[in-house]
Amino acid sequence: MGKGSWLSDPGSFIIKPFKSSEEYLYAMKEDLAEWLRDLYDVDIDVNNIVESLETGAMLCSHANNVTRVAGEFIQKYGMVRQVPLPTSGVSFVNSAQPSTFLARDNVSNFITWCRKQMDIKDVLMFETDDLVLRKNEKNFVLCLLEVARRASRFGMAAPVLIQLEQEIEEEIREGLEPPPEETPPDAKHQRHTSNTQNLDEMVRHLISQCTCPTQFPMVKLSEGKYRVGDSSTLIFVRILRNHVMVRVGGGWDTLEHYLDKHDPCRCTSISELLLPGTNELGIMYYYIMTKHILKGTCPSCCF
Ligand SMILES: [Zn+2]
């Protein structure tokens, strides 16, 4: 896809190779691919990341590298109770071919390492077939991201998405007030927010597509921080390459998909019910829509 074309002209959407519900996964794969490429100087991108990792060899090699970095951390600081630190790596066959027993074995060893050494819970784990047979790329991607998240706590370089999480967590923890607009940002601020001048523009563009009688409320509180729906819902929004990402609970979504689920006019299950005139479904639609505009929740949950 035309990287950056949306950034340079938020008014014109490019044709995307995915539904809005799949974009967050694409964004994560893109981020992980770039991170692995920089870490290990390998020819890997969003289009070949799964093929590159499906033999399990690079995953196991990564596990051993994470273990090595953890070892350096332990030498320096000793064992830290709050952070699970891997103390042993994994054995693997580097020459394993895709879809073979050796590939399955490598992937299985990586999974065991994630469980035993990184203490990753089952809810964030993937199964061998999720990767080897491509049964569930999402589970695999989320697990790889979790490994990166944990390893960043003891010194591994982190993907940009994890850095953004840390930035948001820091902002929440410190209750930082934003600097005035005219204040030059400090070095730390520049780390990820060099494109924030586009962020609000992109957010406003997405919001402007709302066709509700009263526009779905999304009010900017500070850079990358918005109030949606009623006053209690705060969301953090960040740009990840050419995706507008929103931090939701412990995970990420794209803002577009988030709005598809929360802005009443974009919830297809309800808009399909909009019939002309004043029949009962029409009245119900307006009743639910008004209620959910005020609450900032998705009316599709009512059906
Ligand atoms: Zn709307």
C-alpha cells in the first residue's frame, strides 16, 4: 500500500488491502517485521513475516537472544521479582523447512519457552498449528508482541507499538499535563510524536464521516488524548506509520474500527434497520442511537 499517502493527504483515503477489522493486525505485523529486521538485519517485511517465522528457527534464535539479554540484566541487577526473567534458552534446528516435523518441533520449543521461561499466560499463547498451518495468525502475532513487551522490561529493544504503550502508561502514571502548543517539544517527546500535527487532523477526518443527527462526540483533551461519548471515556490515540491506532484496554485497535463499533451511524447492524417513515424499527433506531451517542457505546450490543 502507498505508505504515507494518507499522512500527506488525510482527505483522500487509499484503497486498503483489508477490512477495518483486520487493519490492526496488519499494523502489528508491519511493526513486528520492521523491528525484527532492525534487530537481526534480516530481509523481513509485513508481507513475508509469517513465512519468515513459520519454521520456528528465527523465533527460537530470538528466544535465545532474549535469554542472553536477560542474563546480562541479572548480572547487573540480580533477579527482580516483578519481571519474569528467562534463564535458559531453546534448542532448535536452523535448517528446518516449512510444514515439516522439524518446523513443528522448533515452534513447539518456542511455545514451551514462552510458557515456562517468560511466564506468558495461556490467554496470550498460540498453538503450533496457528503458525505452521496458519490457523490463527492473530494469536501468534499477539504472543510475539507479548514476548517483546516483557523483554523490553529487561533491556531488549522494543517494537514501536510497545514504545507507544510505555509512553501512554507513563502519561497516565504521571498525570502529565500537555505542554502549551507553542512550547518546543523536548527530546523525549520527539521520540514518537514527530507526526502528531497530523494526528488530530486524521482524527477529525475520521470523526467528520459521522452521519448521526448529532455528531459522535470526540473531544481532544491533549495531544493524542480524547474524550469520547460521555465524559468518563478517555482514549489514547497514536499514529503507527500510516495507521491511526487507539489504545483499548490492554490492547490496540485502529481508530477507524473503534468508531465502526462505537459511532452509532457506523454500526452496520443498526443502520441496516433504518427504515423510512415512523415504523417501530425506525423509532427504535433513533431511540437507541440517541442513547448510545450520549453514552458513547455501541448500539449493536443491544441486538
Ligand atoms: Zn455517527
